Amino acid sequence: MPADTVTVVSRATTEHVAPAERIDYWEDYNRRALVGLSCTSYSDQGLLARQTNIELAAIRLADIAGNAHAIERSPQTVRSAPKDSVFATLLLTGDAVFLHEHGCLAATAGELVVYDTRSPYLFGFSSSMRQMLVDIPRDLFDRACLAGGLPAPMLFGRDTAREGTLVAALRSLLGGLAALRSGWEPDHAEAAVLDLLRQLAAERTGGRPGHDGYRTQLIVAEDYIERHLHDPALSTARVAGVMGISVRHLARIFESTGRSPARHITERRLEEAHRQLTGGGARDTTIADVAHRWGFSSQAHFARLFRARFGRTPSEARAATSG
């Protein structure tokens, strides 16, 4: 593989393993590929799980899915299979409990748990689950994300609007990396992941976020815009407010794209409206419905912008496709 390519280093699944042997297989694979652990299954089928491990420079990303189960790093396992990393686990589907020395965290889909692998823990999943786990060498996490290290396991995603926005942006970034469709170089991907985690840590601990890299801030802004394109109230001021920055700074972030934040919002809405009007089922959709769906409060305003952008009216675009 070229050095500038995000690399899949290993894959595993228990699907083709005899049910009685699945736990041993899974524990052995994780001991070699990720971390030493013990596993318990709560299904009559035994453990049904799959994992893909991806290398991003000095950190790794594990895409893990399975049925109801629990994994544990007991004090004995911590001693016999040491691991000096911080794990950042983003739960995509399912619910989980994270038991540790100082208490219990309950996580739901869309939330992030960050914890130190040197300390014992139990992670339990009550139903089918999928998670993205970022494996970060502890010294790198201390330097890049949280000076002084992680005081205790932390749960992110529900405290503030900015925190939720950062976790959503991390989810978007990790999803693209796991699907091998992001176009990121490993060093840049690593820097973006670490910067988002740094911003989350600063948000929680009260530290100063510092001067965030524009590329990472652009990920956050674009992700927030994509998730709110339908909302007529979406504006540059709202995006800036959620990110905790000024409108002027938001404009600087978008300079590399060649268009302003407001223009980006309008362009993305027009692109999605055009896609809907020229795609399957376009004849069953009214122009007014399309305009409303993509955040345009006025059909006449939408029609003017659409014609200026695509050289024909919404009706003409739909008719051309239907013909």
C-alpha cells in the first residue's frame, strides 16, 4: 500500500466459526489486533461479531459490530496483557453500560466514551451494536488531546450543543474513514481525529480550545450544515454559535472552499433539490414540497435561485427528466 493511503490491517468475523468456539476466537483475535480482553455472550447463537482494523499513522480505527455481549478487562487481564492506550469509542447503534473503578456510564447511540486501557473496565451491550473505536497511544493522547492525561472515563455527546456537534462531526469523519471513501491521507486523518477529541476535552474540562485548525473546523461546520439543511432557520450565525466562534471566523474557515458559509448552505440546498427533482419519483413531488423540504421558505425565491444555478426552472428540470 502507498504511504499516503488509509490502510486496512486486519478483518475478522465469527460468522463462520462454530458457536462453541466463537468466544475463544474473538478473544484471541482481539488480543493480537486490539487489546487483551475476556468476552461473554448472551445469545443462544453465541457471539456473532465482526471487526475491521484500519491504520491512520500512529492511531488505529476499529469498526466493530455484534449481537448482545460484554467485554471486560479485569485487573488480572490488565496485568497479564498490558496496553498503554486511550480508547475513544463512539457508539453508532445500540445501548451500552461502561463499568469502571469509579462508577458506571450509560451510553446510547451517538455518544462517545473515552477511557484508559491501563485501568480495568467492563463494556456491556444489551442488544445488537456497532461502534467505532479509536486506539490512541496514551502519550500521544496526553500531548495532542488532554495535557496531564485522562483523569477518569468520560462520556461525551449530551452536555452542550457544541459537544453534540463535535461528536457528530467525529462520527461523520470516522464513518468516511471506515468506509475507505474519505480521501484523507493518514497523517491528516489522524490530526483531524485528535483535534476533534482535543476540542471535546477542552469543552468538558473548561480548558481553552485554542486556535483550531481550519480544516478540522470545516469538518464540524459542514457536518452541522448537512444535518440541518431542511431547517429554514439554518444560518451562518447559528452555525457559528453552535461552534462557539464568531461569524467572521466562520467565514475565514470557508475561504479554502471558494465560497462563503451562506453560499455553501444555499448551494447544498440547491444541489439536493436538483437531485430530488431529477431523480426517480420526481413526477410525484410538487415544486413547493421540494422547496420546503430543503429549507426554502419561499417557492418564488427558490425558483429564482434554482434557475440562476442550473439554467432552467425547477419545472423544466423535472419535465426534462420525466420525458
